[in-house]
Amino acid sequence: MQTVRVNLGPRSYDIALTSTDPAGFAAFARRAAPKAKLALVVTDANVISHASTVASGLQSVGIHSQTAVVPAGEASKSVARLEALYDALAELPADRGTLVVAVGGGVVGDLGGFAAATYNRGLPLLMVPTTLLAMVDSSVGGKTGVNHPKGKNLIGSFHQPAGVWIDTAYLASLPDREFRSGLAEVVKYGVIQDPEFFEYLEANAAAILARRPDTLVHIVARSCRLKADVVEQDEREETGLRAILNYGHTFAHGYETVGGYGAWLHGEAVAAGMVGESRLAERLGRIPVAVTDRQVRLLTAFGLPIAGKPEWATEALIDVMRRDKKSQAGKLRFVLPTRLGHVELVDGVSEDLVREVLRT
Amino acid sequence: MQTVRVNLGPRSYDIALTSTDPAGFAAFARRAAPKAKLALVVTDANVISHASTVASGLQSVGIHSQTAVVPAGEASKSVARLEALYDALAELPADRGTLVVAVGGGVVGDLGGFAAATYNRGLPLLMVPTTLLAMVDSSVGGKTGVNHPKGKNLIGSFHQPAGVWIDTAYLASLPDREFRSGLAEVVKYGVIQDPEFFEYLEANAAAILARRPDTLVHIVARSCRLKADVVEQDEREETGLRAILNYGHTFAHGYETVGGYGAWLHGEAVAAGMVGESRLAERLGRIPVAVTDRQVRLLTAFGLPIAGKPEWATEALIDVMRRDKKSQAGKLRFVLPTRLGHVELVDGVSEDLVREVLRT
């Protein structure tokens, strides 16, 4: 078992990674929440079997649990589903030591995490991500939340987990498209923070796509470490540093909104978004074309899109970007590379330049 | 203008107190939220005139605001009202710099505060309490939340405000019963932390009841300072210290639940609760009867109840106490005085002893 430590003072926690020791979960859960007697396991219909393994593990260390199953898919990140979790917690009945265990992808983690963040002003939370995207991104860093009709993740809070348990063996059964989508965020860490990791991904693309267990543990562990490095320095997105994680995400947000949630998976939107924003950096004279080209080649090797769909109207995309959380007073703001392995927050990017990139 | 500083590292803030300088609000708001351009003012139907003064003040420093009015009363602390505030924020549209200003009593503060805590993962919050209870208790310390059918404040989070503006002139028009109810929490600070303050209250009861402006500023400022001393040491109720603020509240919770929210005001329940818990401390040999007697006399002088209503069934009260947030695995836990000015958390109090106190 490998461990990535997230150092956040009193809110520090471990991310445990394994591909061979599923039974280690029970002891990890006990260590993460030493006093818990009760747990609510939140999961979705697709991964109920993983949730039931988790529940058995909890039982073996004296934590009795109930399971709340939500429908798979983004629609479950709603205030209505959140209320159902509050009801389930009240039914248990949960006290302040009751553990919430989120077994699933980003939707389950965000929803279950937000219930944990806000029930009784905060319950201990254990993340058990079952998708690559959740393993390398949403399970780490403490962001939780649900959607509002006016915007994704508009309602939420920061709530660091007590622990994250990552068993990459779960990835063996992940549908191909979801697996590839998760790789987009992995590539992102290389571009924004670690050129050697980017090279590793280039050199090992075939092993990654073949889902070789040791390779998977490595890329997930490295991604978690890189994300943790950022989160440790800017836990609540206050200094601006954490914004670097949004590389590719301003364009992606446009694609997801205009395409409609579900047209593309999040990672697909991020892949095309990174290429778009990299081209923007080129036009601003910040990077040579080669930096974009390497991303295009790697993302293509991973079977990911490198541009938005032609039917998505440029003005609609720009309009979404204007309303992005990063934008201030309507001015466009992007996280742009200055070289492979480093990005900067760039203010006041001209909409015409963005239009140009979107149209090419 | 007096200032009480709440030191919480990056979440530090000022509580400004005045009885003579209402116009100081605008500059205070600007300092508390230097970048805000937009605000949502949350208020209730009873204090709309105060809210409109606040909105004018905000406008004078360039903060344009919309006002969301909720019905007065505990029923507004609901997920449904919360959703309406999310909608109002989305309509503005709020960005991360948008200020939420809660103008009202505890209900408005808790509800508006929780909306601020959870919209966009946290918006700056300005508290403008208009009741004595909100001034000395709920506006300070960062607790926000709404009710669940299974329990008060079951859904919520910690979200420190960017500032608290207290104009005790608002108290001139507060209904007598509400004013007296607020005094219960003021008395509480004397019992749990400050015997000299308790003596001050005894010596100045008439001036307090006459709402003499200088006296009001003094008791509110001292109460805020005493609460801040606790919150600074245990911001998120983790070390157990913050629990001392719950003196009188275990019994009070029983009275409020069995009596039905609304039978008694919160402070009335706390007054009778303090006397009950003080008697419990007597029976455990922790304090002489004189400590209870002084509380009884002061609370009586303030026109507050000193025992529950005879029709409230003992077993029903015990049952609520057993489910109290402080209780663990069904064992009763109380905050009990050891002398005037000091309390301790006491575990495993026998239910029979509680029954005895409830029946006398």
C-alpha cells in the first residue's frame, strides 16, 4: 500500500493506494475515523457491489452501516437528493461521530461529501472513488457540492475528508470511455506542474491504456500528490494558486454547458479545453506551438477529443466563459501555460482572441 | 464605536458596536468586504426598515444590493427558504465577491449565513443583528444552519462572518419579551466565564431593563468578548471547550422540543435550563445552593422563567436530552458549574438525577 499524505494542519489526511490489498480498507477506515460506530455509505446504482464490499469491511471493524443508493449520473447532484441523504442520516440516527463513506465517482463524492459537510455542521468523510476521474481529482482537495439550475457546483463547501481509499483494481471494470475521460485530468497535472510526469505519460501510453496495475497505481499516486501540493498551499482557493487546477476548464465549462451535461464526459471537455487554452497561450506569444502539439498527440493517443463540436455556437461558448467563476466583472480569465509544466493566471484576455481559437 | 476583535487567523473579523453612529455602517461594510460590488440583503418582514437603511448604506459605498425577505419566525430556517436564497443569489448573479448581509435575528442570521457558507463554496457574510439574542450569541462564532424535521440546526456549517455590525439602538424597538429572552444568554456568560460580569448584571439590572444605551453597549460588548474568547480557542467545537457555551442548553433543548418551538423563546428555555442544570450540579455536590439562588434571583429580576412548565412530561424531556448532540451513545452529558464563573463538561450523569431535578 502506498500513501500520499495531504498536509492541512488539523485537517490533514492520508490517501491510501493499492491494487492488491482490498482487505486493507477496513483497518484504514478504522484509523481514519477511530470513534465511528455508525456509517452512511452513499453510492450509485452502478457500483453497489463495491459499496457492499465496503459495508462488510466497515462491519468487520465494528462500524455498522446503512447504504443510500442514488441514481448514477449528474442529475443526482441536486438539492432533492441531498435532502434524501439528510433524511437517511437523521434516520440512522447520525451523531457527530457518524462516518459518511462515498463509494463511487465524482457525483457520489460531491453529493455525499456535501451531506457530510453540512449535517450536524460536519461529519467525518471517507472517500472511496471508483472511477479514474474521482481518484485523481474530485476525491482529493475537499470540494463538495451539488448543482443549481443556474450552474454546476454552485452550492457547496470545502470539507476535507478524513481519508481517501483508492483501490485501482476498481478500474478494471470501468467503461473505456470513462477511463479515457479520467486520463485527461492526469495529462493536465503534467502540463501544469510536472514535465517529467508528462514525459512518463507519453512513454507509457500503451501500458496505461492496457490498465497495467503498477502503471495505474503510479499515475494515480503521482496525480494525487501533484493535486495535494496545490491544495496544501491554497486549501480554499483564496490565494489564486488553486486556480491552476482549472487549466482547460474554462473552455471545458463552455463545452459542457453548451453541449448539455452528458454530451461529453467531463474529461473529454477538459481535453478539448486544454488544447483550446493552449492555442490561446500560443496566440498570446506565451508558448511555442510545440507545447500544444505534444498535448494534442498525447490526448489523441488516449482517444480524447482535441476540439469542440462544430455545431456548438461560438457566441454561446463565450457567454458561458464570461459567467465563469474565475471571470471578474465579465472579463475573461484563463489559466495558461508558459511552458510544459508551468501555468499562470492571465487576466483580461480579449474575447476576439478566444473567438479566433474557437473557430479554428 | 467600540470594536471586539475575533482572532481566528485568516478568518479573523471585527464586531463593531455603537449606539450613536448608525452611519458608520457603510464604512465598516466597505472595510469588511473591500471588493464587493453586489450584495444580497437577507431580512425578515419585521425589520424591513432596518434592512432598507442597510441597503442605502451599502449603496453609498458602491455596493448595489437586492433584498430577500423571509417570513419572521423559526419556520423560515428550512431547506425550502434556503433554496429561495440560492435562487436569489443566482439571479443577481452573485460571484465569489458578492456579499451576503443578514439583517435580523437568529433565524435570518442562521439562514442567510448558511446560504453564504454554501453558495459558490462560501461568500463573504456581514451580520447585522437586530435582536439582543442575535447580538450576543448567534451572530458571533460562525455557526450557520437550518432545521430538519428531525432536529433543530441539524443541517449547517461553520462559516465565520467578514464582520458583525451591532447598533444597540435597534434594541429600543425590540418587544419586551424578546429583549428579556436575550438577557438569558447574557446571564449565561457571567455564570460560565466571568463572575464580575455576573455581579455587574446584578448591580445594574434596572438600568439594563430600562435599556440605557451605555449599559446596553457594555453588556453586549462584554458578552461578545466572552463568546469570542471561547470561539478563538475552539472554533469548530473540536476540543470540547466550545461546549461550555451550551450551559443550560441541554434542558433548554428539551423544553423547546417538548413545548414545541414557539411555546417559549430560546432565551426563556435557556433561563429555565440554567436553573435546572445548576440544581443538577448541586445534587452532584459540585456547587452550593447559593450559586443557583443567585441565578434564580437575577433571571427572575429579568422576568425569565426558572423552571419548565408542569405539563411537560419528564420522560419526554429526558428522551430529547438523550438525543442531544452532546450525548454520546445515549449517555447524558451536561455542562455544569463548579462555581460562579466556571463550568465543566460532565459525562455519564444518571437519568434518575435528571428526573429528580425535573420533578422539583
